[in-house]
Amino acid sequence: VPFPVATNAQLVHEIVSGTQTAIAMGGSSLPTQLGSALGGGRLRLEGGIARIVFRGGAEVRLEGPAELEVLAEDRCHLHAGVLTAHVPERARGFSVATRFALIIDHGTDFGLSVNPAGAGQVRVLSGEGELQHLENGQTRRLRYNEAARITRERFWQLHANEGETAVY
């Protein structure tokens, strides 16, 4: 994990909507009712969709099965699954880590999918973001409708019609 997990009790994240959710954190069940507050830790979504609002203002739509680790009010780590992030201007700088990459928001919406081995892809749906490879230091700016495939070794840009365009 590239960042330490926040332990501040005032760090609050909220599940604002969900369908057929089964979420567990640290081996214990969490409430999945609307308004359920979550602190830092790992969420396992067995199925369905959960929309999570971070205290910093970013909104994440997580589609199960997925595993997301909440690290701070402005960052998380997607271990596996599909995530779509909406980041308003006040939450600019929100970031999502994966095993091999870090996606930093610069006023955007983006989709990210990661398999359990850590490989995946990211697509910017509006605005722009920065993609950093955590193994080799490679960095790339992605703008509207640009996408990149992420592997252990590197990432490379995908054309508009390549990849999992229908997922996000």
C-alpha cells in the first residue's frame, strides 16, 4: 500500500446508496443502510453497487465484486473490481491507488478496473488526470476519453475504442 491508512476517528466516509450490497470491513459486517458512516479500512463488496461519498467531496461508485481500501478523506486503494469516480473541484487531488499505479484527479470523472493480480485500465470520462506507475516511475496525463492499460511492468495508452469502454 503506497499510503498509510488513516486512523482518525473523525475521518468519515458515507455509503449514500446501494443495491444488493454485502460489505465487510476487517472481517466484521458493516451496516449497508443509506447514511452508514465508514472510517478508514478495507471494504469488500460481494455484489451490487455502492456509492460512497468521501468527506473531501469525491464520490465513488463501486461495482461488486470489488475490494476498496479507504486510506484518507482524499484517497483510496482499489485492490480489485470496477470503480467510477466523480471528483468535484473542491475535491481536486483525490487519488486512487492500485497495486501498480496511482491515479491523481485534476478535476475529472474517471473509470478504473483492476483484476485481483493488480493489472487493469483507467479511462478519463471528463476533465483530466495524472497516471503514475508505482514500479517504474512512468507518468502520463490523461484527458477526456483517453485510457491506459496498467501492468506490473508499465502502462500504455489505449485508443478510444479499445479496452472496457462499456464498463464505466
